[in-house]
Amino acid sequence: MAHFNIDKKTGYIYIVQWLPLNKRLPVSTRVKLNDLSEWDEEKEQPFDLNQKDKKGVKIVDTLARYRNAMAAAVKECEVTRGDLKQTFFTKLSGVVLRGGPMALKQISFLEYFNNKLTVFKEDKKSNFLSYQGTYRRLIRFFGKVRPPFEHLNMQFYMDFQRFMEKENLRLNTISKQWDNVKAIISEAYVLKLHRNDDFKYFKAKQEKPVNIFLTLKELDKIHDLNLKNHPRLEKTRDSFIVAASLGLRFGDWGRVASDLIKDRNLRIQSHKTNEVAIIPCNKYVIEILAKYCGVMPKQLSNQKTNENLKLIGKAARLNQVYEKISTVGGKRKLIPDKFKKYELITTHTARRSLATNAIISGANPYEVMKVTGHATLADFDKYIKMNEVLAGEGLKKFAMFQ
């Protein structure tokens, strides 16, 4: 049976379900008591049964709703062996518990979206902020309306598209909003919370991004920078050089360690895909690990690392100019934006640099794919635009291009 307790630091009330192997599943009810003395520890509820939350709902009613949804989820998962947390939120969204028996209620699109945000936040999903931004944009679009899933038709698609264009969003930003919207609607569709499949026709155009890589000479320039007076930049630089030498995703940067290396080969299991890769370590990897006593320095957030990388690239004078065509507010700009190379460097540039430099150096694509984790040559070709890279390098040998 689930229990309720109160966080004595924040005042928020949590429902706690005990799981096998003495594990706990705590879920916030998002109800807060400003005065902890108002909480009855023995009965697991406020002393005042008529006390209401900031929305005007009786707190005991909310607790009853959470308790019954958890009980229903536990009962279902005993049979299906499904994910208890996900099942709980589905039950919480789909029922109203008032006056005794359960009465079915059709959940609205935004209610379901908001419940998913709660799950993402509690599970510390990396895409939480992206979905949160989409949700807030939908709230502005709908105003006080809370549409059922059945109202998300092609008229909604055209209206919301126009709304985002009026906000002067870039084409790729709009495309990302649609990815998030469709993911939420699709999941609810699979869970049989609605029967509206119009979302399958919500199409979003994208502009090809300018995906740069750093040449071996440029990586040498970054490596040779004297950053001793800027320790945070120095650690970011060292991590980036290791990642560019090994082709690692950002989530794996901090996991490189000397005890994972044998005969100058790193054996590492990707955090994202669980695939194991064996990658040769160059002199930079060995040198930097020795500098930090066999482990990588503590990693900053992706955002902060990207900010640091741009400063590092600027210090290395990576000033080659790139043009980037963009569509803003539904209108294609006549004159492309121009960026210097250092402005385009991100954490992902390290991984792309390894793959591209390996191909230019004559490596077998299939061998490089074992490092990057791409399943097919077609996917790998899209990733580094292999034909464009090889064509550009191949033409340089002809006199007319010299």
C-alpha cells in the first residue's frame, strides 16, 4: 500500500510506493504545505480536512486521487509487468476519484502533456527543457482552452504553424516543436487514450544545418593553446581533444579512464546505445589522462561546455567564414547569415571531427562506423556527408584547383 510523507525542507507532499528488493518509488503530488505543523504524520494527511491547495482543491481529495491511481497501477503492473511509474501517471490522468467509485474521464491533450513533463523532470531526462518549451508555447497558443485529442486536426496544424511563424521562430526550431507534439500525441494514441491519427500528417520542413568538423591541424592548434590562467577553459579543451580523438558522445566524455585502456585501446560501452566500442588511443588521449591522474576532469553542462568551446575556438583563431541560409517567421532570408567557424563549434563537433578525419585519412567506413555506432552506411553518409568530403579532397590534386 502506498504511503504519503512530506518533505521537511520544501513542504511538498509525496506518495511513496514500496517496490521489490526494498526499493521506493516516490512521486510528488505537487501539493505544498507552508506550515509543517499542519501535517498529521499518523494519518498521512493535513489536520484540517477542508484545507485547500493554491488551486482551490481540497488536499485530501488530491491525496485520495493519487492513492487510488497508485493502487490501480500496482494491480495492473502485477499482471502486465509494465513500468509502474508510467502506468501510475496514465491512471492518474484517466480517472477522477470523488465520492467513492472511479468514474472515467477523458484526459485533454495539455493535461497529458503536463503529466509527461512531470515524469521527464523526475527522471531527469535530457529532453525535459525542450518539451517544457513546447508545452509553454502550446499554453500561449490555446489560452484557456484545453482541447481533447480529437481536436488536434489539420486545422490545428495550420493554425499552430502560423502561430509559431508569427513568433519569428526559425524553421528548424518549428520542426523541433512538431517533433515534440507528435511524440506526445503518438504515445497517447498507442495507449488508446484517443483514436485521432491526424498527427501522422503533421509534416515539418527542415533546413540543412551547417555541420562543421575540425581538421587535424585545427585540433593541434586547440591542443597547443596556453590556457593555464583559465583552468575551466583548460579542462574543457582537454576533454574536447580526448573526445575528438575517440569520437565520443558528450555523455561519455567523463567516463574515459586509464583503467579502461589496454594496449592503447579504449574499451567503452556507450551510455546512450549500450554498444561496446574498442577505439585506439592517440598520444593526446594518453597525455591528457596522465595529466589528470588517469581520469577525466569533472564535466560541465552541455550548454556551458558549448560556451567554453566557442571561446577556445576564438582563441585558436578558427575564423573561416561559413554561410547559413535560414527561414525565420516563415520567410526565407535573401542574404545568408555568416558565421565564423569558432561560433559553430559544439560538443558534437568532436565526434564529427573523428569520423570525418578518419575518412579523409583513408579509413574504411565500416571500421569508423564501429566507433561511431552507426548501423548502416546510409546513416553514416548522412552524418558526415562522406561523398562531399571525399569529392572536395579528391579535386584538390588537380592543377586547375591548385
